[in-house]
Amino acid sequence: MLNTHSLTRSLAARDGVRLVRELERNGLPLGPVLAARLAPGWVIPTALGFRRLLEVSHRPSTAARAMLDELLDAQVAEGGFADPQGVDAAVVTAAALRALAAALADQRFVADRDRIGEAVARGVAALRRGQAPDGWFGSTGGFTGGSTGGVVGRAAGRLGDLDRRAAGALVCWLVGDEPALCGALDVPALEAAWHGGGEAGAAGVRGGHVRGPAADLAADVRDLWSLARASMGGAASHPRAA
């Protein structure tokens, strides 16, 4: 069972790999390959760990305060959130926003609500701008490049599609059913992109044209997309706020 001590120990060590691994063993529904692609950075593990810390501990703590400050410091001038490890900016932003939304609703951070609320508003606007008219988010090189090795050169088009699907599934899952964040996404456009990739895209996400870690990643992405759409409920029928 992941407890406050384990979380604070991983935080003190700044060990994102260990933190994500512990979260995965305790119910994080990412799948091992997709989780491993997020672990080398620090902002996403901090965001996930912060949310978990608020769930398992109901007292103010220096660890929670440190995590909150880390997340707020990761916000850039344009309103989004950045990770020095280069993980896709839309995914980092979605992870940070979901964690900050949890803090906004937590009485332990009532004195910080104005600061957190401003950061969330700016981040939501950045996430909205980051979704392209075709429904996808940000860059397409943040996920498969480090996990597929030599497969990349032989299947660049399909793996590029898999990258986009990974980002879309992660953003939707991270936003989840948080109303303030769901309004930042054009979910119908993302769903249309997801289902409109043609046979090559559909086969790629099933793993039919890739092997090894890429096929495992495709399976993780497919499962996470299904979970994300279920968690967002009826959001698909409501385009994002203008």
C-alpha cells in the first residue's frame, strides 16, 4: 500500500521513476510501457504523486507544500506547464492542472486559492490553445521515440499516429471528470480524429503493424483511451468552451 512515507521518500529523492512505479503498483491505470514514458520527467510524477498524497493524508504536510510549489513553478509564461525532460507539453499541462484542481478543492490550501486559481485559469487557456483544429495535441514525438528503438525508422507514419493517440488518451485521462478542465478540450474533435485515422491508424493502435515495445505501447494507449472516455462520461456531446 502506497503511504505518505513512501511518497515523501520518493519526493525527497526526486525519483520520478520510482514514484511512478509505486503509483502503478497501487492502481495507476497507465500500463507499464506508457507509465515508463512519463517517469523520466519530474512534473508529471509530482502531479500524480501530489494527487495521491492528498488522498492518503488529510493533514497539512511539508511534502504536499513542496509538491504544490514544484507544480506552480513549472508554469511557463504562456500559461502551460513544462518539463525539462521534454515530455509532451499538453500532457504535462493536463497533469499539472488536474493536480492543481485537486488542491483548489482542498481546505488545506485555502490560503493559496487565489494563486492556484489563477494558475489553473492560465493553464486551461494554454491547453485549449494547444489542441489543433484536427483534434490532436501538441507535438508527436514525445512518447514512442524513446521506447521503440529501430522500429521508428521503419514505421514512422504509424508511430507518429500512435504518438498523437498517446497524447490524446493521456490528456483525456488526466483531465478526467473535472468540469473546470473538461471545458478546455474539444472532445468531439479528438474523438473524430481518433476514429478517423483510417485503417493504418486503427491497426497501429491495435499493434497490428508494430512489434515489441511499440505494440505494448499501442495496447496501453488503447486501454487508457477507453478508460478516459468512460471517466469523462457525457463530455463527448459538449464541445469545449469558447
